[in-house]
Amino acid sequence: MNYNFNHDFDIDIDIDIDSIKIDIDEKDERKHNVSRKAMVKYANLITKSVRYLEEIADFDLPEGTQYRIVTTKNMNALTAIYALLQNHEPEEIIIAIYRMNQPAVAKIISLSETVPISVLISSFFRENKKYENWTRMLINAAKDNPNLTVKSTWSHAKVTLIKTKCGKHIVFEGSGNLSDNARIEQYVLENNKQAYEFHKNWIMEAMSEDKQAR
């Protein structure tokens, strides 16, 4: 079966609020196993194909609606963060990411001048033989910036959390890194406090276990 991504498509699917439930396993007390249990319900599931992640700036983000997004052009996932910040003033930003590039680091450092940002990166890129410049740049910036916290762990996660001053809890997660990505990537976008707190809990716990970086 062949899929043609040359044309944009929008499909809106309305689903009864009790019909979608995501069950996350009970917390395991074993050390280094960070898990939580949450039952998340959604009133609407909306699927979108977009050429540019900037398009999500126009998405309405009511609580209980989840967007599933497929990109049809290669782009940096940081584009989506900036698009979301066009209409939402952030109170805090939390990022768990596998890889980014130096331009993305520069933008995160700039954002941290006005909003607290916590970043969890992969420890893979802190190993001596693989120590990439963006990693050193980000870690060094955090040493003199009380608004920027950077930690690392053995992770491949790609999640961005934005808590806004208007009370929204934005969760943006998917396959793309904060660097150059493939033409086709998939993402999930939602305003959901329960999902936000779930991700925040495991990210902050993982960050607390890293004693090397600030």
C-alpha cells in the first residue's frame, strides 16, 4: 500500500469523552524505573497533515482535545514551540529531548531570559567521544543562568511542556528532535493538565538523579 503525502488533508473526528482512555502502568518502586498511572480521557481527536509546524499557532487548544499531526516537510521541532508561544505567555517550559543543534540551543538560551526552562538531554552526547558542541554550549550556558537548568540521562524522549499564565498545560511530543528532521515526522499536541503532570513528574525525577550538570 502506498501513501501519498503530497497533498494536505484535515480530518476532524469527534469521539465520546468516555471512549478514549489511556492507562499508564502503576508506579514501580524500583530505583531508576520511573512510571506513573493516569487515566486520560479525550472528548475530541483531530488529525492534521501540515507542511509547516508554524500552522499549529492557529490551532485552538481547548482542554479535552488532542491533535495528532504528521508533517510533510523536513523542519526543526523548535518551530512548533515558537509557534505555540505566539499566542501563549509561558510560566514554565520543560523539555526532554534526544538531540538538538546549536541554533536551537541559542533560541532556548534566549527564551530562558524571561521564563524558567528545564532541559533533559541524552547522556549519549555527553560522552567524551561523542561530546557534541551543542551539548557543551547548553550546559555551559546553564552554569551562569538561574533560569536555565540542564540535566542528562540515558534517554530518547522528545517531549515539550509549556505551562501558560492563562492556565493551559500544553504537551507537545513526537518523533522530531530540536534539529534537522526527516520529511515525515509525527506529533501529538494537547492542552491536558493530567498528561502535563505525568510527563513533568518523570522528567523532573530523571533530572534529579543527574549530579553532573547544573
